[in-house]
Amino acid sequence: MKTTRIAIHGAAGRMGRAVIQAVLATQGMKLVAAIDRKDNAELGEDVGSVVGQGNVGVSVGYVIDPTLEPLGVLIDFTQTEAT
């Protein structure tokens, strides 16, 4: 089975957290980036811990790391201004 590489924009918000939990629970999906506001208190935290799942090896950041392999999907759950 092919694995889909997913990034979530708005990761620390209510809906972003729900989407992250769904991605982490779904076979064939791999969370590779979690993006939120630059002033978010959870910046730098492991996103698994943020959503109550334990460490998953992806930190909350405010930009997508340009060295990441290509994404399959970017899910944007932010305010209109952020998009």
C-alpha cells in the first residue's frame, strides 16, 4: 500500500487537532508536517503530545521545512487570512 504524506496547516487548533488524530489513526497516511502560527505556545512541541497521542516525531512549526520530500496532501484548517 502506498503511503500518503500529509501536512496540516492550523495543526494546534480544535479542528487541526481532530484532523491530526484521524491521520495518525489511518493506515496508509503519514503525518510529515504540522504548521501553526508563529506565536503559538506549542511551537516546537511534538504534535503527537499536543493531541494526546504521545510523541510521533513531528514538531509543530510555523513553516514547512523546505528539505521535506514532496507532500501528497496539505490540509488547511486555518482562518482565511492565514491561507
